[in-house]
Amino acid sequence: MSRFSNLGHRLYQGEVSFDFVGRRKVWYSISGVIVLIAAIGLAMGLHLGIEFKGGSVYTVSKPGLTVSQAQETADNVVSSHPLVQSTDNGKIRIQVSVEEQKSSDEIRAQLSEKLAVPLDTVEAQVIGPSWGKQISQKALTGLIVFMVLVTIYLAIAFEWRMAVAALVALIHDLLITIGVYALVGFEVTPGTVIGFLTILGYSLYDTVVVFDTVKENTKGLTKQNRLTYSEAANAGLNQTLVRSLNTTVVALLPVAALLFIGGGILGAGTLNDISLALFIGLAAGAYSSICVATPLLAQLKEEQPEMKALRKRVLQHRAAAAAKAAGDAAPEGEEIADEDLPAGMVGQRGRAAGTTRAKGRPSTKR
């Protein structure tokens, strides 16, 4: 752990640096492949819960009843492939599609009979498809409003290029999370929507932390000729790297416990609704803030005329410094080859490149 802390200090001081911004094409390619796979999964369709498509839910309370036993019983009662899950309080939840021909009272009575439980211990809830449609529309409206407000805030607090980069990162995280949901076949419920909004807020927070450091590092940048905008932005990203990783790991640990222990080992299927969205979203949000948002911001900023001029000055300054260092290192009496000098640079002792004195020729100067 002390080594990790020491690495964070060295990153902050600039003693060690990972070139995330300079490798943006690599990150763009990786993100493109992941988003493409997610888009294929999304094209296959999401497994919507009854809150969105309508249906009926039956909750059974019986000590010792397992999910497999309830699934077998439900398959014999209805013909529309019911979904059976265990709840957090030990009850069994049976979801029946809206296409089922039997009435709610008939299904409830048959479940009571075949499971050998009193009728009043089988709770029924019927949800119409119109209600689910309203919920879907409200969720989509809330997402759009959230995106618009985020863009406006970032444009005011920072600048429009940072707002665009953050918005692209948010869409990137959302597409990946939804695509994974479609690929694994998890049910999308209102808890899933809450998870989506939560990860968007987390991704935005992580991106804003990085952008704030980048903003400080690039203040008055055009007044110097040592760093380009991409290099200054990469330095800011490295300064917040350990903080971002620590925050992500700490956030992922309890979510992983919900997903793998609560939903996987203990069989509390309702925990999967929100825990998978949080787990995938938190990981994608940390990745996008480091490998997508900041490199994209640097790319947009480098298109500005003043940043292009800065890059030109920085490269010229470095070429002059390299030529000077090469001249100082050359043995006395040895000429520097013309091709080793940048265009416009002068040769040894102030003579123009290409006008070196022939070896052994005496000087005409008296």
C-alpha cells in the first residue's frame, strides 16, 4: 500500500507519468469495440420487467420454499414462461406476462393449492401496460433533462469543449451498461433505471474532478513554450489518477458484494436489478473519465488557433534546445552535420548551416 501511495505522490509531482492523452487512438479503438458489442446486445432487445410492459406479480410466503420449487410450480400453472425470484425478505416473487390468458384470481388460487399455502399468503398485483408506458416515457424524459442540464452546467462552469467531452463520456457509459444488460439477459426494472442515473452522476463527478485539475494546469498556458495543451492535460490527469482509482475501488467493493454475494450466492435476484447497473457503470465511468473524456478534450482544444501556435512554439523551442545541446557536446574542431539541425538553425560558431570551413584551410581573418 505504501508503494501505491508513493506512486500517487510521484504522479502528482510529475516524476512519473502515463501518456493517456497521447494514446487516445488506442483508447478510442477499445471504446469503439466495446460500444459495438453493447450495440449488438441492445439490438437483440432488452428484457423489460412487468413495470414497463405490464403483467401480474404474485408474492408467496412459505418457509423452506426454494426458487426451483416455485419455478416448477409456476410453470405448471401458467404457460407464459413466468419469472421466479427470491426477495430480500425471504419471500418468493413470481412474475407473469401480460399475455397470460388466465385471470389473476385463477392463477392466485392455483398457486395457493399447488404450493399448499393459505390463499391469503399469496399476494397479487396487476400492472397494466399503459402504466408501464408512462413510466418508460418519464424515465426517458428525465434522462434527456439530466443530459441537457449537465451540458449547460459544464459549459458555464468550464467551457463548451469540456461539456462536449463529458457528455460523450456519459453516453459512452450509458451505452455500455445498457448493452451489458441486454447481453446477460437481466431484467430491466425501476431499480435498474435508478442505477443508470446513479452511474451517470458518478461518471460526471469523476470527470469534473479531472477537468478541474486540467483547468488549473492549463491556466496561462499560452504564455510559456515548454508544454502543449495535451501534455498539460495529461499531467493533470496523472495527478488525479490515483484518486480516481481509489474512489472507484472503494465504490465497487460494496456493489460487488450486492451483485456476486447477494444476487449470486444468496439468490436475492431483486438485488441484481440495481447492482449490475452500478457495477458496470462505475467501472465504465472510471475508464471513460481517464481514457475518453480527457483525451477528447485535449483533441478539441488542440484545434484552437492559439493552441496550434503554442504547439509550434513548443516544438521549435525543443528543437533549438536539442541543437544547442548537440553543439555543446560536439568535440572541438568537429563540425555538426547540416541534416542534424532544424530548418533555419545556424551552424557552428554562428555560421549558416552548409557554409562550414574546409578542414585544414587557414583562416583568412587577420
